[in-house]
Amino acid sequence: MRLRGDNPRMKFDFRNPYLSTRLPVFARNIVSTSHPLAAQAGLRMLYKGGNAVDAAVAAAAVMTIVEPVSNGLGSDAFCILWDGKQLHGLNASGRAPDAWTPEYFHRKYGASALNPPKRGIDSVTVPGAVASWVAMSERFGKLPFADLLEPAIDIAERGYLLPTVVQQKWAAATGELKTLPGFAQGFLPWGRAPEVGELFQFKAAARGLRAIARSKGTAYYGGEIAQAIEKFSAGQGGALKASDFARYKPEWVEPIARNYRGHTLHEIPPNGQGIAALIALGILERFDVAGLPVDGVDSQHLQIEAMKLAFADVYRYVAEPASMEVTAAQMLDDAYLASRARLIDMKKAQDFGAGNPVKGGTIYLTAADESGMMVSFIQSNYMGFGSGCVEPEFGISLQNRGHGFNLQAGSANCVAPGKRPFHTIIPAFLTRDGQPVMSFGVMGANMQPQGHMQTLVRMLDYGQNPQAACDAPRWRYNAGLEINVESAMNPATVQALAQRGHRMEVIDDPYQDFGAGQFIWRAGDPAVQGYVAASDPRRDGLAAGY
């Protein structure tokens, strides 16, 4: 049962008419997330003697409850972490059910269908986020796994007051998703989205979290939760089976990397799009970016064109590695990137095609502790609320990552049993001379590599601190010559970009289209100087430490 949060003493207008400035946070132990309760859950683990991995898992579990518009217990996840000596990557993206083939979808949705559906049970691959929590805890954590889920269970059971940005996205999604199975039961108390400051409880998810906690995830992958999801899927005509869950394992991987301005950016390798940020920076390093005014048209135009070139190749070539016709190394080859850089015209926007390398609705959080461990973690239901399907017994809000496949025979990203689709969510990590510098990420579909590039350029080329780089106005490339720009961008720059041929929409709402980041920069010896952290004002977030 959910309780109304109406409070006659709190009839505020929660829209802030004034510019609000966030300042960097300095501490030896720190957690930065897009919701304050998640950051505080991470700190609780650190106070109990846990490490940054314990903090990250606790924060991630809380995020499934307090920001369900972006993630849930049916999410996928990725992680890059520094264990004190070296980097490790974790790919916990989901795999297709055994029954999924192009023929499966063409029979159900017609021969003209190009992709699996955007919403509904046939958009769901086996979720990997819960498996990522277990894998991280088992390999690097210090506290018992069940302890890490205690804050999330308590919040799901007792409820929390809905924050501003989450409520806005919640209400916006209701029209499209309200009739999907389980959605209204899970997310529309009293038949509508909760209002800002209203109490929301998710007791079904509390049951799911308890089952995950006491079984260390086995209830989810082959046990009672997997059985419940199979029953739920079958009721909607879907193909997910408990056996698909039982076979699922996340994969520890070696991050891919590229140097930029004396630092090294690390990303998860394909099937994710992190390589787009590496390509764009590999193109930008051929230019004197720092010699251009930071918010001027030349700097912004150059970054936009580099990002376009990166996406042209990523959308053409990136898929599950075994299906790719080129390798990540070929896409990052120096000579190849130099040839791509020469295509940029500083006076004209262009619509680039892919080159030939052979010749040449997400949450992000980060945590760090005084022992030196740093965690860059991201999990997502993909589009807002994912598939829109919510298994009712355990509150499993399922992602829609299957929509990332296509149905074109011979395509690298064509759906197949057990295959992983092209993925958008990407954590990032920065090192210098083999030592950790920053764990960071910017959530938001294809905005993620664009946000990685834009914020790094501000920090490494222009010396802006992490919070300033996070706060600065952004642009977002869409397709062709089309970009969106935040209304806070210099009007003269916007006008000059239009004169160079960029087709722009200026967006007034900072919570739309431009992503949201969390950053932890190592200030020196973690036990002495600690870290400086930032949290994006485009979300309800918090960087907190001690």
C-alpha cells in the first residue's frame, strides 16, 4: 500500500526561478550520484568499514528505487574500477533470450520490421545489473553482500519524497507507458504519477531486494525471481525463460584506451559506444584546442565535427565484438584518425559518412575511498522506464535493450540467441602515467560519449575544475547536421554555429537531452589530500564525503 504524501505544510512551488551554483566537494572518502539518498547509502557503507566497491553497490541498489525513470532491478550495467593497483572493466549488459531470431520478430511484427519493438516484453534482454553487483562484491568488496542492500530495502519499504527532476521525467513518461503490463501497479499510485514531495513506496521491489540479498543474487538468476519473470513474460507472449537467466554471467574485460593531452581515457570495449569518445579525442588531439576560446564558435564547431566523425564509424561498425568486421584497434589507429581529422572544415558543418578503418532514460555514479580504490559505475533501463513492463511480485522494472538490435541479416548488430546488442551506457576512467586521476561518467543515451569528450576538453585543454566543466553549457549531436544546444550557451556562439551550417534547436530545459555527470578527481594521496568531486545540476544529485 502506498501512502499519500500530501502535506498542507509543504505547498511549495518547487521550480527554482534563480540560478543555483554547485561547488566542488573535497573529502578523503566520497560518493557522487544523481540522488542524495544514494550518495548517503554509499557513505554508510564506508562508515561501516567498507570500501568504494561496497559504496558503489549500495548506491546503485538505492538508485533503482529513487530514480526508477532511469534504472531498476531489471537494468544492465557496466563498471571500470581501480583496485589500488590496476584497472578492471565489467560488462554486465544483457543477452538475447534463446528464442530470439529475426524470424521470431518478423512472425510477430511483420516482415517490414527493422528492429525489435521499442517497448513491451519483446524489447527485454536478460538484465545484468544485479549480476554486476554480485560480481563486484565477491571480487573486491569487504562487507557482506546483504549489508549493501539494506539502505535500498529500507527506502523501498518506507518510501521517499519524490524529487523535482525525477518527478518531471516520471510524469512525462506516463502517457506512453500507463497501459503496459505492471506499469500502473508499480509506478502510478492513485492512478497517476506522484507529485514533487509526495511519498512513494515500492514494497514489491523491497521483496525483490530481500530475495537478492539473502541469496547473493541466485534468486534472480535461476531462482524465484527468474521463475516469476518467466511467468510474467509468458503471460505477455514473450520469450524470456528462467533458463536464460540461469545461463547469464557478466564478463570481466580489459578497458580500451587512448591518450589525450598527457592523460589516458579508458572506456569499456564494444558492444558499448565508449569508443566514440576515444575516436573524437583522437581527432581533436590533431588541433590546438586550448588556443581557441573555450566557449567560442571555433572550439565548439571543432568538437561537434569530431563527434560526428566518431559516431559515423560507431554506428557503422560497433556491435558484439565477435560480430564486428573491424577491431577496436583498427578504429583507433593513429593514421586512420589523422585521415579522419583532415576531413574537418573549420568554416562549414558536414554530414560525414563512415570511413574504412581496415585501411588505416540511465544513472551514473562514482565512489572513491582513502585506500585509493575508485569505482566508475553506470546502470540503465535504456529509454525512460525501459520496456515499461514491471514484474509485479518482486518489482522488477525491465529494460528495453533488445530494441538496440536490428533484424537485418548479415548486419553486425543483427539479433541472435545469446547475443548482446549495441549498448549506449558507458562508464569512463582517466589515468596519467599509469596512475588513477578521475572516475567519471555522463549519462544520457548518445549524449554519453559526447559528454565525456566535452567535459574532458574543458578540464584538460582549458583547466576548468570538474564542477565547472560539469555545469558548463553543452551541445548534443543528433544526426546529419542537426544538433541541440542548451539555452545557456553564448548566443553569439549559437548564431555563428548556425552560420556554419549547423541546424540547431535551442533547448530551454536543462534536464532534457544534455545528460548528467558525476566526477571524482584524485587530488593526491587519497589518505592525505583525498579527492574533489562534482555532481551535475541537471539532476537531483549530490556529491557527499567525509
